[in-house]
Amino acid sequence: MRDGNRVYLAAITGRHTLWVKNIQADPHVRIRLTGGTYAGKARPIGPDDPMYEAARERFCGVVHPFDYVENMFHRKGLPSRRKIAELHRAWFEGGIPLVVELATGA
């Protein structure tokens, strides 16, 4: 989820996620978003990080139209805003949340 010059991600399979291992080896990344591909620097964020709550709110609190389709693949029953928020919260809290700070001018 993009928030200004920051992008919040969650590696839902945790420390075994290969792209997380790539970030640990080299935090300089390129990320494709609506509007283009941007350079940035990525890092994991934990509950003690000042950015954690803002990241959690942005990742879990915003619902987009595609999230309803996504929810149908991961949860039983009809999707709802509540179910989507619960799913995203489980991914965020059970996985590894990360922030990508986009290069200035992105």
C-alpha cells in the first residue's frame, strides 16, 4: 500500500520468502506501482518501530475493489470489509511487514 513516498508490504509467508532474503542482502529495490517503476530502500519494521502502527493502519485499514476478489480465494463466504481487514491484519501481523522508502522525487 502506497502512502506518499512510502510503500508498505507484508511477506505473508514470513522469513522464508525469497524476496525478503533478497532485501536483507541488498535493501536497494525497484518497485512497480501504478504510474511507473520506482527506486527505493526497503527494510522490515517491527512493533517497536515508530512506523509500525501507521503501516498497520494503511495495510489493514484500506479496502480496494480487488480485495473483494482476493478475499474470495482466502476466506469462506461472501467477502466484506470486515473479513478483508481481518485477512490483511493476519497477513501483516503473522508475516513480515516492510516499508520501502521511495527515492526523492518518486
